[in-house]
Amino acid sequence: MSRLPKFADVQDAARQIAGEAVRTPLLENDVLNERLCGRILIKPECLQRTGSFKFRGAYNRLSRIPIEAREKGVVAFSSGNHAQGVALAAKLLGIPATIVMPSDAPKIKTEGVRRLGAEVVEFDRATGDREAISAELVAKSGAILVPSYDDFYIMAGQGTAGLEIADDLRAAGIKPDQLVCCAGGGGLIAGTGLAMKEYFPACDIWAAEPEGFDDHKKSLAAGARVANDRRSGSLQDAIITPMPGAMTFPLNQQQLAGAVTASDGDTLDALAFIWKHLKLVAEPGGATAFASLLNGQVDTRNRTTVVLITGGNVDSAVFKQALDRV
């Protein structure tokens, strides 16, 4: 596909993944509402298959591969959540999968990919080029590359999370003032933005990024994609990418109200709050948006705010750090 996805493509993706992806709920918590002086509605994609929203886009993409082209397999690069989403989708569809993963990826994610039957090729995040490694694997095998965000069907598939949010809000008669979502490459927030803006055009959409890796914030200010200075060094590894995607940024440039950040400490506090009050497990990168509410970067007072918890694949040592803060 040479064009960018539209709202109708998100609707089509929802039909494509129906029966495979989990329809996650919208949750509300009195303690959170009271603390933030507003109404907060939470989309827990940590309850999705493989523990993150990534399965949505992965299944939408892989299920579109013609039967005759599946035997050569697929290749993907990811720090873990896209990896697991692709691995599960490939297993369900009978497609061989090879995943290029950083050597410092959380163990729970690497183990998850291998358990699902995919082959893992590791690289050094600070010095290696995951795209070059993946391109070499594709050239050797003839496999199909499955990007983690810069892909038509991936973006549309991730947008089904936003479509579910919009449908649930409309069914409840709720009009949101703003939505906050993490942004790595930008596929989830771009697709979600398509669905939310279709039904709630006045809803502000905020990207949440790790402190020190705020490439969306810098890119929005510059009017063009700006790269991060570093590629590693945060617990929020799931949403560290070199820069906003070439396909995702044009949509996000149109749809985003701005971007906010959260430190690793903020996200550990968020993990602890989510566990204590919501009884859910989140990972640092999956809780970045939630953390940006708790740290006050997003103004929630007297507003209705939707926030996504995008993943729950956290190593036990990191989760212990969070619980020790309770």
C-alpha cells in the first residue's frame, strides 16, 4: 500500500482480527479520579494476547499475506512486544517467523518469542542496525519484512484499539476531552487517532514518551522528523525508536495536540499505582501515558481523559523495583 490508512481501513482491520484479538474494556477507578480531579477512562491493552496491543497489527498484517507466499516466512525487528505479536500471529497462521531483538530486551519478552516458536536473532541496541540485519535476513530467505509501525496494515490494526474506545464511549454517552497514548514509532497513536477523530474531532490527542527520548515532541516542534540522540538507556524500552515513522508521522502531525514525557521513576510509580489500585500488571513503556497523568504533565482537572496502558510484559526485577515504591 502506498497510501496512508484512513478510518475505513481501521474498520476493515477490526473485521479482519475479530475472533482473534481480545476486545479489552474501558475501566474507571475512583482513587485515580479523585487524585487527578477529573474522569479517567483506562484502556488496558496489557490484557491483550501476548500482553500488549501489538498483536492487533501483527495479525492484521500477517493474515493479509497470500497463502502461496507464506512458506518463506516473515522477519520482524522489535524490542519485544511487536516480536511476540508477530510470533503468535505467525503461529496461528502457520508462517515461519524470525525476530531481530536487542540483546538487552527484557527476558520475559525474548522467552515469550521463543516459546511461541519464532527464531530470535540478537543484536546490540547501541551499536547495531536492526533494519540492516533484518534486510539481510530477508535477502537471504525471501521472507516478508513486517515492520513494527511503518506499515499500512500494522497501523490500521493498531487503530482497532481506538475504534473500541470510541465505540464504548459512544455507547456510554461519554464525550472525551483528551486521549493520552504512548508513542514509540507512532503506529498505535496514529491508528487510534483515526478512530477517535472520526467520532470526536475536538478530542485532544497527546503522545507520551520517555524522558530523554522525546522525538515526537521535537519533531512536532520542528515540523519534520527529528531523531533521538540515544537509542538506549531507559526502562521504557518498548517505546524507544530512532525517530517517528516515515508513514506514521504525517498522520500524527495532523492529529496530535502535542507530546508529554515521563521519567523512569514516574513509570515505576505508575506501575505501582496500577498494581495497587487497578489490580493490573504493566511494563514501564506500557505505562508511560499513565505516568504522564500522575506526574502532572497532562492537565486532567475537570476533564474526561482516556489513557492507554499498552503493555504488561515486565521483568520481575523491574516490577519489584516498582512495588518497593508502594
